[in-house]
Amino acid sequence: MVKILKDIRVVELGTYITGPAAGMHLADLGADVIKVERPGTGDPFRAFKGGLYSPHYQTYNRNKRSIALDTSKPEDRAVLHDLVSTADVFIQNFRPGVAEKLGAGEDDLRKFRPDLIYCAISGFGTSGPSRDRPTYDTVAQAASGYLRLLTPPTDPRVIGPAIADAVTGQYAAMGILAALMERSKTGKGRRLDISMLEAMCHFNLDSFTHYYSVGEVMGPLSRPVVSQSYTFECADGKWVAIHMSSPTKFWQGFLSATGQEHLAEDPRFADRMERIKHQDDMIAHFTPIFATKTRDAWCAALEANEVPHSPAYDSDEALEDSQAQHLKIKVSAPSSELGTFTTVRPPYNFDGVPELDVLPPPVLDEHGAEIRAEMARRKAG
């Protein structure tokens, strides 16, 4: 596939997820992303499970190059500034004020690249009473009202992946692309500030719209009830997910697939609004029915009746599904650390061609000598 951003260079001074995720999205599109890390330890995410190559670090750092720089040292800070002079984009996700102490504030870097797209990711923004609060994924989810949509109503506990971190990185990449497009017409750079709170509030837009429009405070069951979504355990212990939404044909197909056509006359389930009111009754009725056959058997019956459904896969199954294999979602590359690095390819198909090539996440300072040599040749030239 053509590398859409092949002429774009990004310098990323990011740690953990938000900054690295933004850089990864640009790298997936072909940008030359240079990850600047602390010597010896690198991005703290490297050591999340010991060593310097944790799966957490791997997730957000493929397709990049790594150089280790200690910007408290004048010579390393000079290398950073040389790099920025060749860059189109700079990404950092420190608390407000920290980048300036590292010689990587906007004013510092714009001296070397006036038209730089400078992206600063924070937890709560660059001003206000919460500006300096430490922020991680769960904090941003909670502050934006999103955590309550995921938390079980009883025996509450945090569940699910790092949504706020990943979403913020994706929004940051989108903003960077918009700024690059503008710069291609005006020649002017931009500063992009994006906080995890702002990103998650926007991601949680449906919840706020319901509140401000009709006064409804949504909870974890609000959407599944209205959308008529279900998950049932089958005879083999595996799960199937069903999403019938509003078309009547899906409800009729569901009754046919399960042999429960008589429920069409049950006043609790006669129409969609009644089914919404009686979803607990629906679950109670169908749970023992789904326990009578295997997941494959139920999927075959649901597919035959055109009911929107899928096996509720674990990560060891999802990419082995025939459709996932057809789309070549799983890709691999040789890795000095792992032997083979396997990941999920970018979802883009430009002109019908998927991007199947991937570079494994770099080891710490893997490209340090290479990048320094590039800078030296540039100065000599």
C-alpha cells in the first residue's frame, strides 16, 4: 500500500499511551516517527511487566524508530533540536510545564521549525483548577462520565481496556492531520492542545445528548436495552452476541432461529417498546434456551435467519475467524526480541489495498546511531 504520510516526519516525546498512540496512528499511515526516550529506561511502559519490551509498550509503538536522549545534557538537547528542525510534527504528553523544562516547549522548538505542528496532550488541559492533577485512563473515564456506563450497577469495579488513553491518542492524530492539511495550504504551523477529559467528553457525546435533550441520565444498561442487545452463554461455555436494533424482521428471525415463534403473541414482547420494558424477562426466558446448544450451532441458526450476531470471541479466537483471515487483519514481522512480532494491521484500505507491512516496536535506542548519522550528513550537506 502507498504510504500516505511518507513525506511527514514526527518527533514523539511520549510515554505510556496517549502520545505514543497518536504517533502510532501516524506511523501506520507511513510517517517517519522518531520516538525520543530516556537513556537506560526509555518509555516507562517498556518495563510495565519487567524488562524493556512489555506487551503494553509493544501495542502503541510499532512502525517507529527509537533514539535515546537525555535532554538535560546540552549535547543531547542539541540533537533533539536538530531533529525537530527536520520534523513536521512534535508530540508530547507531559503535564503542563514539563516539556518546557526538557527544552521541548512550543517556543523552544518553533525557533528551529517555525511551521511545526506542536501537539501537547494533557490530562485536564493547560489551565483551570485541575490542570496539574495527575491523570490516567480511569481518572479521565470517571471525570467524563464514561466510567459509569461501563461499571456494573452492583459491586462496582473498574473493567475494560484503557479506552480514554487510546481514544485521546486517536483524537490527537486526527487533529494533527487536520493541521497538516491546513499547513499545506497556508504554510503556517499550529499548536494543538488536547486533554483526556475533552477527548472522553466528546467520545461520550451520546450520553450528554440524552441528558440535555430529554433529561435522561444514561447508565450501563441504557444502550443495550434500547438497541435490544444480548449476550448468551451456550452449551459449550462460549458466548454469542446479538444486536436486533429496531427492524421487526430481526425479532421475527430471532424467534424462528430459537424456535420461539409463540412469543410473538406474548404481550411482554409483542412490540419493540414492550421488549425494551421487559428485557430482563427476555434474558430470563432465553438464557436456558441458549444453554441447550453449542455456539456454532446457534450462530448457524441465527445466520440462516439473518439475525445480526457474532460469536463473542476472546483475543485468541477473533483473528482466526474466517472473515478476519480473509481481510488479513493479523500481520507479522520478524523481531529480534520476540522472534516473530504479531499484531493487528491498520484498518485502512486505500484504493482497495490493505497495509500488510509492519515493523516491530524498536528496542531502546535501536536507531540512535542511524538517526545521529542522518543529522550529521544533513549538517555536512
